[in-house]
Amino acid sequence: MRTKVCIIEDDKAIAAMYQFKLERRDYEVRVAYDGREGLKLIKDFAPEIVLLDLRMPVMSGDEMLERLRATAWGGDIRVIILTNISKAEAPQKLRFLNVDRYVVKAHYTPAQVVNIVDEVLAT
């Protein structure tokens, strides 16, 4: 069975690019374009790992993560923050929400991001 990955990203082109790269590595990928849609997708799809943007319409990534961690089904899902907000500018509450990695998109190629997914899942 393939490993399930959710991408929660409001920029459709960026989401499609990461989806393509992950599917080429044989991950099963689903995408949501805002935090509210992302929460529903995660509950229904039950991924092993989530790539989560922070700045999104409807519900921000940090708010979505806070709600995810408060559920019985979302407490242990691996999460990689994948954003262009520097770690210094990120909401402070992220430190308490069990984030596996914090990745600034501009600093990594999509292939490197896929390698980070592999690394996080291997630990």
C-alpha cells in the first residue's frame, strides 16, 4: 500500500508541482487549497504526513494545525510546514503543535522537499 500524503497549499501551481514530484516517488497524494478544506481532507483521507502552508484563505495553516492537534484522529499525523514565511516570522504557537520539520519553500527545490518527506517518514 502506498504512503498517503496531503498537501494543504492555496497556490494551485505550487500544489500541483509538489503533487507531481511526490507521485513520481510513488506516494498517494491529495490536495486541499485552504485550512478548512484541509482538515476535512485529512480526516477523510487519513494521510501519514501533511505538507502544510501557513498563509492561506479561509483558515490559516497554523489555525488548521491547532485544530488538527485537538482531534483524536489528528494528534499523531506527521506535519511538515512548507511555507515562504521565515521561521522567525512564524506564529509562536507552532512550537507547541508537534511539527516535524519547518521548510522555507524558497530555500529548497521540490526534489529536496520530497527527500525531506522521505526522511521524516523514515524516523
